[in-house]
Amino acid sequence: MKKIISCSALVAVLAFLSGQLFSQSAGTNPSLVMYRYNNFPTQPSPALNGDLLGTLKWDGLTAIGVDGKQSGATIQSYITGPVSFGVIPANMIFSTRNAAGLNRQMIITSEGFVGIGEMNPAFNLDVLGNTHTSGRFHGRIHFDNLSPANDAPSTYTDEAYFERKLRSTLGVPAAAGINDLGGILSLAPGGGAYDHQLFFGQDGIWNRRDAGAAAAWGAAWEKLLSSADIMGRPNLVARFRPPGPISNSLGDSQLYDDGANVVIGGIPAAPAPATPVFNPANLLTVNGATRINGNTNITNDLDVDLNANIDGSLQVDGNGRVDGRLVIGNPPSTPGGHLLYVNGSMIAEEVKVKLQPSWPDYVFETGYELKPLVEVEQYIRDNKHLPGIASANDVAENGLDLGLTQKAQMEKIEELYLYMIEVNKQMQALRAENDQLKARIEKLEQQ
């Protein structure tokens, strides 16, 4: 009787398992369930951390024999943490087979991290190897720290952003007819590094950086030069053009260099060939006015057979020496024997005149005869100028001698001080006499 019951039970179990193995899921909520518990066939107990919840295999027959059946791919799930009532954390591992065997290729962790080639992902998507997409990518790219080179991916510090923007909104300069739409790439390495932005427009690539590593985009846009921005004719040294819609582009200058001769100036306007007039025997030719702010060293002789005429201004920032006569301007008559003749105004920060006679400190010497002010007053009434000072007629007829005039003026200044000192002495005497009178009056009033 027991054997019949045991056989009946075994047949029932086998029938149940056969039905589970070969049944199809159907209905309004179809499902395929793998049910893991421990201690079968005795009293079942809960599954534990590390237990395999189940394996879904795709097998194929490769040959007749013991190892003829092989799994080409599997999906497995393992418990990844403590199991409690209603809680069972688990992952899902995808494996495929190649010539080396069955290999784990992808994992979805209980935290929701997806690893491709990386079985311990630290991000929502952690890929070990190259990544390619044929569609759009939406999101941010994180930058890793510079050092050490083998640090974990979780040490990223900042991000990069790809966006479509209007250049008018960003303030990117543009010439007339340039499309307003472009793409902007913002690079934020993080830390104390400066953030940068690149704008990709119809007319090229523009760059700007933030102010003080603070992500404050106040700096001006600067265009990155490309072959389209570098324009010029052969043998002309290029120059940067002024800022604006063609900011930082290169164009023609007035400097010609064919490898043997250098010419400054005399460059014909474009589109004529940039070949100025010059003598091939001269290494340097300057077509136009020349100004030298520094020293000029001539190792050989410099000969001037005729006079050197300067119709414009002459500026010498260093030392200058003229061994002959120097005439500035067109004199109304022969300059005479003067070494320097200036027909026009002259300005100088300092003029030094060496006087042969002594400087008028003799005014302060003992015995100097200081004329009484009464005599000075009478002289001024009679002559209409100070004693010892040239009159207006003398200056108009003979000119003004700077050295003698300065000496005469200093003499009058020193005499003026002597007059003031004498007046001060008289004032002091009067003040003392006044104080005595005040004292007497106060004494009489008290009596």
C-alpha cells in the first residue's frame, strides 16, 4: 500500500514538473516564474544572499556525446543582499558564448546600475570599452580628474554641454548675412580651471572663457583663425585686422619680404601683385617717412652729399649730434652765424644756458648799493621799465637774450627780497612801539 502511495506521489510530482517545464504562459497577465527556496524536499526555507534565483538558457546541440549540448546564451539572477519579509534584492546577468567559452557580458544591479563589460558598475550606465550611437545623445558628459590616471570613474568633477543656440543671444559677433543659428560646446573641467565655450557658426569657430573660474561668461568672443580667415598676397607679411565682424582675421600689411629684400611701404592696393618698387641691391627699402625711436648703429660710413632737408617733424629719442649749422623752418633772412636757428615756436622740457658773468648773488654781499624805492619809482616814471631790464623797443629790435634776461630778473627778485626785509624790520619796530602805547593807555584807564 505504501509503495502504491509513493509511486502515485512521484507520478504527481513528475507530472507537475513536466507541466511547469513545458507549459506556455497565457492569459491577461502571462508570466514565467522561477521560484527559489532552500531545503527541498523537506520543509522549505527562505532563499539567502548569494543564492542563484534561476537561469534562463538557450541551448543547442553541437555533437552527439556527453558534452554535445552547449548553452549559447544565458540570463541569471543572484540575490545580492540580506533577505527579509517582502525584500529580496537581486541582479540580472547576461552571458554569451564565444570560442573561449561562456562569458558574462552585461549586468543590471539591484541599484539599477547597468554595466556593459563592467560587472561592478558605479553609474546608471557603466561601459568598459568604446561606445557608438547612430542616433541623438541627450545628457551630459562627465570629465574625470587629471591625476591619478587610474582613479575610479566616480571621481568626475564637472561636465560638458552640447546645445544649439542663437549667436545673437550669446553676443557672438557676426557680419551681415551670417546665419544666426549655431552650436555651442561648454567645457567645465571643474576645480580652479577656467570654463570655456566654443561656438560653431557659419563663419567659423569662436571661443570665450569665464571670468575668474566662476562660470561668469563676461569675456569677449574671439574667433579661432582658419584658412578662410588668413588672406593675403604672396611675399606680404600678414597683419591682424581690427576687431569687429572680421575680428582677428589676417590681411595684407605694408611689409614686403621676398627672401632677399625687405620693403616697407609702397605696396599697391589689392588685387594688384604685391611687388613694390625697390632696388634689389638694397637689403632694406623704406618708401615713405621713417621714424626711429631707438638707437641707430651704422658700422660703415654714412655720406650725405647734399643738404638733408626735413619737411616734417624730427624726433630724436636718444642722443643727436649736428656738427654744422642746424636751421629749423624757413628763415625770412640769412640766419647769420648762429649754429641753431628756429623760425617758429619751440617747446622744451628743460633749457640750460651757461652764463659767463657771475650769477647775481652779489646783491646779498655787504656794501651792495640798493637804490631807494623813491629813486626806483622815479626811474620807472621816466623810462617805463625797471632799471637793468631791457625795454620793449630793445627786445623788438634785438631779440631777447634768455641768459641775460634770466640773470637780470634774478637780480630784481633778490633786490625785492631786500626791500621786503627792510619793510618787515620797520613793521616790527612799529608793532613794538604800538604795544608800548597800548600798555600806557591801559595803565591810564586803570587809574
